[in-house]
Amino acid sequence: MLHRLVEPGQYVSFAFTQRLVDEGVDPSVGSVGDAYDNALAESQIGLYKAELIRPEGPWRGVEHVELEALNWVDFFNNERSHEALDDLTPIAAEELHYAARNRLQPAG
């Protein structure tokens, strides 16, 4: 009998899900064991492998990978333009969002 090394529910974090709920974000994870458990994580891991791990190797060791992974995450979250954000960086999109919110006048 073959056993998977990682059981389906291990990637679903209650703390992560609660953080999404607290921030008003609709979590993209489903119930433990369904097809949506790892969709977001697997998509991100695919980007990570395609953009960093495969093209930038060979790696000198675990520490080298960890340091470059931190640099990539910082780049991805702060400097990389995203098509879904009209090719803005996340920071620029967030700045526009809050600027627009601050221009709104309360009704009444």
C-alpha cells in the first residue's frame, strides 16, 4: 500500500484561515480533504519553482536556497508587477486603494 507523505489536511492552517476572515478576505481553501485545500499554495509553489528554483540553480546548500527564497518573496510581494493589478506592484495597488478610500465622503 502506498501512503502519501503529506496528508490532505496538513496545509490548512486554522490560524491562516482565521487571519483571512479577520481581514475580510474570502478564504480560497475548502474543507479538509477537498480539492481546494492546496490550490493557492500549489499555485504559488509553481511560480516559485519556475521563477527562482529552476533558473537560478545550482544551489550551494539549504542556507543559499533559504536566503534567495526570502529575497524572491520580498520581490514578489513588493516589487513585481501583477497582471491582475493592471500591471501595478502590490504596494502601488494598495496605495491607490487607500487613496481612493480617503477621497470618499461619508453619506448623510
